Amino acid sequence: MSWQAWTRTQMAALVAQDIPEGAVVNLGIGLPTLVASQLPPGREIILHSENGVLGMGPPPSPEAADPDLINAGKQAVTLLPGGCFFHHADSFAMMRGGHLDICVLGAFQVSARGDLANWHTGATDAIPAVGGAMDLAIGAKQTFVMMEHLSKSGDSKIVAACSYPLTAAACVSRIYTDLAVLAVEAAGLRVLARCPGLEHRQLESLTGLPLRA
């Protein structure tokens, strides 16, 4: 390959730099949790976790971890001054009530029109439970997806139409992968950034869909 794919830390930094001052943001389980460590210093961003935490900081050092203070993925978190924790039902009221500016979610597939599939692949050993992802995808004002561009078998995770069960329809506004950052727009997918050395035609070929420059 003539290009250098972004690392997961670099992907998280790309997401973090696009989150504006004062935003209330939910970071989903998996890759999105890395964003907490990449937020620009001095920019006030309020992190929310669906299990009932608001005002999370970066992950703690192992010796400082509090087993009673965790995110939705059961990872230890810190609490910034003014942060709080509360009942699960209140957290979902925030999610469903439109109080989150952005949610950052992982995905198995995202369609060209912004449909999201991130809870079930149809595998026999998969847990068929969507959890709070559907509430986040629909309730947040913007949904960002952070994922690897290609599956383990080499297929693009960005597709014309999702073949996996949908989490939510037409909800994704931006896609961050290890190869590119794409905006989901009415006119189609638009390339905002590419990893070093990757040409537009190469990205389009790997994606299998037309991409606007």
C-alpha cells in the first residue's frame, strides 16, 4: 500500500477536533471512548455516558481508578469539577429529549444516505440487543460514526444500502475511518480528509461508491 492509515488514536483526534466548544457529547462503547483523551486542552466539552454520568474527564491512571465510576462500556472514568452521576432513566431522558449535541458511535455498516447498522450482524453467536444506540442515534442533534473503513474480510463498511439490521435510518452526518473523513450529504458522500498518501480514486475504489471531492 502506498498510503499510511491513521491509527485509532489519530482517528480519535480527528473526531475530537471537530467537536465545538460547549458541546454535550456521548461517546459510545469501543473506539469512540478514545476521543475523551484527545479533546483539545482548554475547550469545554461536556461528556455524557448513557449509564448516567455527565461531565466525564479523561481515563484515570490504573492506581487512581474508582470501580464505582465507570462509563457504559464498564471502563473507569474520571469526573471533572461540576460533573455528576444520576439515575439511568434520567440519562435516557437526556438522550431521547434532544439534549445531546453529538453522539459518537461505532458501526458495522453505514449507508451512503446515513443509515446506521451497529448492533447485529446476523451471526449466530451475536447478542441481539440494540441497547441505547437507537436512542442516541435518533436523539442526538448529530451522529458521528468512528470505525475501520474495511471489514476483516476486506469489504467496505460504507455501503450503498445496509445489509445488517438498522439501528436508525438516515441519522449519520459524518464518518471517521482509518482512511478518510466523510460527510453524509443529500448530494452524496463528500471527502473531507484522506489519510497520508491515499489518492481520491484509491479511496473511491476501496469504498465501492462514488465520492465527492
